[in-house]
Amino acid sequence: MKNPKVTVLMSVYNGEKYLREAIDSILNQTFKDFEFLIVNDGSTDRTAEILRSYHDHRIKIINNEKNMGLTGSLNKGLKIARGEYIARMDADDISLPQRLEKEVAFLDQNKKVGLVGTYYLMINENGKVLHTVKCLTQDEKLREKLLEGNQFGHGSVMLRAECIKKVGLYRELAEDFDLWLRISEVYDIANIPEPLYKWRLNSKSVSVSRKEQQDKYVLLATELAKERRQSGKDRLQTLSKQEIDSFLDDLIPKHVSQSRKEIAQSCYFWGAILLGGKDYRGALKLLSKSFTNNPLCKSTWVRILEALVLLLFPKPVIAALRFVKRRLAPKQAVSTKRGRR
């Protein structure tokens, strides 16, 4: 049997809420020559039932008896993937119809590129577009900025299967970011300057505690990348879990430059996006974290008040408040202008 051009790889754990929408977005792609590997990572909700309801020959389901986590599940899929190219997909996101077609065409035309992502749209839980993320597109700039942080939307990427053979599978720490760094040391990397993917944002996906842990692992991946660029190898494969934890403990105080003010700014940014997407509880959680780290920021106070009003009061009251705000805005503008004179 002929191998497909593309393997679409997705892992899902208790993803019943958005799973059908994610699967349908792949099955409805304009590009048709693919297999769709879906790893059911020990789900306990209706995920298995939803997967069984599909009868498309391109879908291949891998069932984990126990939950083994994203990294282990993706590696399990990578080991049996048959496609020349591998496209990632997350179980609560949406691929726009031409995503695979345009990524395949890009890799076919750019033989030196091993990894390509795209611009992507942030959407809320109801699918409303909140924000367009425009990533760097050129290899040289991406390679430089990748040492400062992730420059790819994980679910939007497509890579050559040969990349995995050359640089290895996902590693437990820093997952996708670590893999992108290793690929960038062997191949060119790129982003297509067009939004072809929708990433669903909710309060859980931007959990502060989870973000702080991810920041540590991103830092670790960056340090390991610097080691490889200097000596051609890194220490991760030779260290035990205890030694890695010790390494992190030594590393964090020396290199973490994220001040409380920077943490506040990050939480404010995500909180404002959630507020715009009407996830008022999630917004309030992040804005409160922003306030804790920088209580002197007046903008945070205003956003917290706005979130509380939207959360506690009915729509007619909100409409009235917005009407008053619009009526007062011109007067405030005139007053400010006069004050400057």
C-alpha cells in the first residue's frame, strides 16, 4: 500500500468538547493524501465514543491503556507515522481548509526547510477570533529569536519525517520547543505569513502555574541548545531526573530575567484577550495575578473592575455603562486637549 504524503498526528485526553470540530477540520482539508493518527491517551470521557463514530479510512486510532502524557503519546505516533511530512494537530483547535495544501506546497518548493509553521488565530471557547498571531517567517531571524523563546504555534507546524530520524523524538522537557531548536540546527525553518490555524484559548490553557513550569523548561531547552552549538552535544541524555532537577535549580537563579513586572505584563496581556473573548472568570484570574505582581498599574485595576462588572451584572446594566462611557469619552478628550495647552 502506497504511503501517504502527510501524516497528521494528534493526541487527545478527555477532549470530547471540541474533538469533533478538530477532526472535521482535518477531514475537510483541500489536500486529501494523508493519514490521520489519533492517539487516545487514556481518556475517561466520551472521547473514545466520538472516535468510533468516524468511518473514514484515513483515520487510525491508537488507544493508550493508561494516560502517558502528550510527549509519550506523540512519540508513539511518530514511530508508526508513514508520511513524508508530519503535521501536528491539537484536539481542541481548528485547521483552516487550505492548511495542509499550503504547507505541503511550501515544503515541496523549499527543500532546505525542515520545519514550517503558520500565522494563527486565537479563538475563545465559542470560536470567536480574539487575536491574530503573526510569527517571524525568515530562517535567519527565526533562528536568532528561537533562543529567546518559541516562535511556532505547535499545532500549526508541519515537518519532514526525516527530521525525526536525524534529531530524535520529542523529549520530556520543553517538548515542542526543544524539538524545534534541534531541527533548526540541521535544517532551515520558516513560518507561512498567513493564518491557517485556529488555536483555542481558555483559562486552563494559560494557567499561570503551568506557564511558570513551562518557562523553566523553555530556559532549560535554551541552555541545552547553547551547549549543542558550542560542543555539538548537550547533557540531557546523560543526566538522571535528579541531576536535571539540580541543574534547573542552579540555572534558574542565574539566568531568569523575568521580573515581577514582566510577569504582570504577561498575565495582563492574556487576561485582556480572555476578557475580549468573554471568558470573564479566566480573565479575572489572570488579571488578579497581574495585580499581585504589579499593584501600581492602573490599567490592571480598570480591567479587573471591567471583568467584575461583566461577571456580576446583567446585560442591560452593562449596555447602560457602555453607553455612558461612550457619551463621556468625547468630553474627556476635549478636557485633556485643553489641559495640554
